[in-house]
Amino acid sequence: MGPVTDADEISRIAFGFMGSQALFTALDHGLFTVLAEGALDAEALADRTGLHRDRAETLLTALAGLGLVTVSDGRFANSPAAEAFLVKGAKYDFGDYLRLQVGKQMYGLMGQLGDAVSGALGEGATASYEQWFSDPEQARLYSESQHAGSLGPARQLAKRIDLSGARQLLDVGGGTGAFAITLCKAFPELSATIVDFPNVAALGRRHVAEAGLSDRIAYVEGNALETDWPGGQDVVLMSYLFSGVPGSAHEGLLRAAHDRLMPGGRLLIHDFVVHADRSGPPLAALWQLQHTAFTPEARSVDAEGLARDLWAAGFAEVTVSEMIPQMTMLAEARRPE
């Protein structure tokens, strides 16, 4: 994305909130799932969803303007992207991640972004993830939606890296186990330990059991910044962890990972990372800014700075490359033999 050049582009940015609300509302009412069965006019879709016909048409028109649905002769159909990613039960469905975590949790926090950036937030306006997740319902809402959103990147990671020689994986802040489950399925000799909060672990154990992996995936309950991690690891994974903790914690996380890895072991960091020159990508930069609304001490991580920190922590063979296009990067490094 180049520099903004006219008022229309500024308006599109300013009114992006409306587009996201249209998306969340459509997901709440299952519009994309209904349209997966075939194109419908507003009357038929209203009948299927229980919406008023006029309101259904207004919402569908907004979705068409956003490119999420197509319209022909008054009948609406899913765009290819909506069909792949927003239909309930689709292989790459991450609608619940958008609808629940982003729409119902994160968007409410964005109203305090101005005070977070200025440092004017009151002490009670933000809370650590540990405090937040002490509420079972908040932990459930966040973790279940994050699980849905992490399955796609987890599959991508399993195809991208070869862990056939690894036996022990430590997934720090691994949530309900989307990455650990996917990697253990892909590499039958691999076992995993996940470090996360108690309420998250309770949810995660159910996902692990449903996957038939309770004998290979275990939890260590606690705050990953404070809990002692088990050693002797072949792989340490941190996905979306750096962006959710204070920047001052990064050095300690890298040091702890180095100490728990076997010589020759691999560290994998998957997160929102921007280019070294900080020109973008815009999605990664915006996700980093969103985390600031909840964790004002969070740090914007760039590819060059992350590589430099890994070298400084004693790692070798350091690479940082794109993972989810325009959004996340994957840093890979090894503890020297």
C-alpha cells in the first residue's frame, strides 16, 4: 500500500469501522453459511435467517460493496474468499475468530487506544492476560475463537517446517492447542507441552482429547512469563506471544527458550512483524496497534530487530520470513550445538 493521495482514500480508512461491523453482523446471523447452499435474493435470505427483508437487503448491499458477496439479477452469492474462510465448518473457516475475539472482545478495547498511546489510561482500564483469563467466560470466548483462527496458520507451519527428527515440542502460550495438535498429527513421533493459564488449559485439554492426543500433549498451567518451563526441548514455539506481552519481557522469553532447548534445538516465533523500514505491511502494523490498546507496554516488532535480538540471545541460523501474507512472519533460529 502506497501513500494516501486523496480524500476518498482517507474516507475509506475512516469508515473501515462500518465495514468490519457489517462483516461481524453477517457472521452473527450466519449469512455466509446460508449462502454457501446457493445464491438467494433478499426475501429468501431473510426467510432463512429470520431477519427483516429490508434490513437483510441493506446488509447484503453493504457486503456486496465490500466485495464479500456478489450480486446478479438481485441474487446474492458468496465471494470465493467468503466461501473459503467465512462459511461455518469450511476447512479454513476462521469466522468465529473474527466474530467473537475481534468483534466482541478486541473492538471494545479500541475505544481506549488514544489514552493507551498517550499514557493516560487509568490503572483499572487495562489488565494482564492473567487477570482477564481468570474469568472463565472471557477465557472461553478468547481461547475458542483463537483456536479457530490458529488452525490455518498451524497447517501452514506443519507444511513449511520438517520436525520429523524432533521428539519434544514446548508451545509457550499455546492456548487451546491448535498448533500443538496440528504439529503432533503431522509428525507422529512428536509430543508437546503447552504452557498457558489454568482456564485456558481446561479448554485446551478438551480439544486435545477430541483429537485423540491426550497421551502426547500435556499442559503446564500458569503465566508463561512467570512459570518455570520444562527443559530438554527439541523445539520451542511462541505464536502470537511477543505481541501480547510487554516489550521488556522479550529478552527474558528468548533467554528462557535458549536455556530449555537441547543443543541444535529450534526456536520458532510466529507473530505480527513489520518490515525493517516500518513501511508496513499495514495489517501487521494495525494488529500491533490493536494490542497497544490492551497492553500499552507492548512493542512493535520489526523483522530486522527480531533477528538482531535472536542473535544477541545466543541463537544461530536466524531467518525471518513471511508466514501469513501481509500479516505475520515466522522467525526460525537454532541453539548452537
